[in-house]
Amino acid sequence: MKYLQSLGHAWDDYRKNGGRDYADLAQFCYHLPFSRMGQKAHRQLASLIETPVDNDRCLP
């Protein structure tokens, strides 16, 4: 859970420092300490910023 919480904090910091909106980014790259963590991280980020996940563009 700490990994996903850290993602939320990193996103908030990124946005506060002038980072682009979620919808403006074509792709995301995650550090993957465990298998499937990237998928979980992306879904968590979308949930935190209340943005639907495009399942056709996400890895299964």
C-alpha cells in the first residue's frame, strides 16, 4: 500500500510544480517492484484524480 500512497504524493507534487494534466499524457512509465504493480498503480492514480481508465489502452 505504501507504493500506491507514494504514487499519489508524487502525482500531487508533479502537478503543483507545473506538471501536465493526466489527459495530456500519452503514456505512463512505472517502477515495478512486483508483477502487476504497474496496472495497480495506474488504476490507483486514475482513481485519485477521478479519471476513468481506458481499459483498451491498459495492459491486461
